[in-house]
Amino acid sequence: MSIALREGERLDDLMKSGRLIIQNEQEFCFSMDSVLIAHFPILKRKFKVLDLGTGTGVIPLLIADEVESICAVELNSRMAETARRNVELNNLAEKITVIEGDYRQHREIFRAESFDVVIANPPYVPVKDGDSNKIQGIARARHEFTATLEDVVTAARFALKFHGSFCMIHLAARLTEIVDALHRHQFEMKRLQIIQPKIGRNANLIMIEAVVGANAGSLKILPPLVVHELDGSYTPEIKKIYGL
């Protein structure tokens, strides 16, 4: 297949079902966080999935074989266009729909309680007073300029069926805020996995699965996921996720 790349773009191999992804190096390229959260949900063939803030569409491309359909929402118009090109490039137009829009306006974008699973790799870092002008370029994508923790939890609850699952990767340091937001929106956390950069280091990220209307208790705390060996190489768990 002949692929026309534009200025600043590159083509990466996802090492999944022969899929490729176009990314623009001048925009926010996907990171390991997206790959990890794509492998975290427990999916079924009949599931309808919503990806909040899809970027270039990496999560839908990685999970497409496992579910019935995916709706991918992206606010940035350039990234939404790239996500559509990636869907077409991988012949997945019948399974993945990309919507350019702001999921804070969820009532205008998708139907209430119409999804089985919502996945999110949202902006992590709150924007403090006076910091707006100091944070520039790609770094802005990791700060809560366009969506807060409250925004993403609100959108997920609106979209999910009763007993639907919300899977999210976020900062470990914000766990108490996350639990509070989940409870206020009828979620109960069912699975939790901490992510450590290396053995012996504090966790920097967490992945959670929360279920709408679930009973309290029965939280499963999974073994920690360690990213790097002491020598800097990937651990066997990360190699397995990446198909290495």
C-alpha cells in the first residue's frame, strides 16, 4: 500500500495484527501510557467501546480485534484527522468511528448509557494559577487545559450502561481524588494496578477499572507492573505487552 506522509509525519509499526499508525512529530505522539491502558480492560466481542481523547487513534487500533465497535472522540482537529487516516490505513472504517468533538459536551456527542466500556488516557496534571503561560507545546497535552479529572469521569458515567466498566490510566499521586470522583458518579473501583518505573521505585502511574452501580468491596489489587529492569531494559511483562 502506498502511504502519503505529510511534513513532520512518520509511520510506526504497532506490532499488532500488522497495523501501522501515522503520527506527526510536531503534535503529541502516543506514549507507553496508551499502550498499557489498551491492554488493561477485560473485553468481549459484543462490546461497544468509547475512547475519550483518542489522539491519533492508537487505543482503537490496538483493541479493534477484540470488540464489536469503537467510538473515538478527539478535540484537536489535526489529530482527529490523523486518527481517521489511521482508521482508513488499517481498513477499520466499519469498526472504528472517529468523532471530532469535546467530550465535556458529551450530551451532544453520544447517547447516554450506550457503551459497555469507556477507556481514557486523559490529561494528568492540574493547571495551577499562574502556570498557564509557562506550559507550552507538547507539554500542554499532559495538563488539564481541555479536560479535568471531573470532566472525564462525568463523560464516562454518561456514556456507560449500568454495570459498564470505566478503565483509566492516571497519576498514582491523585488516587484519592480519583476515588472521590468515581464515588460521586456511581462508580465502584474493581481493579487497581500500580505502575513502577523500576523495581524499588515509587509508583508513578495507576490503572483502574471502575464499574457503574457495583457493590462496594471486592477490589482486586493486581501485582505491580514494573516498566524497566535496573539496567534500563524493558521487563518481560512490558515486552509481552509490546509483542517483543
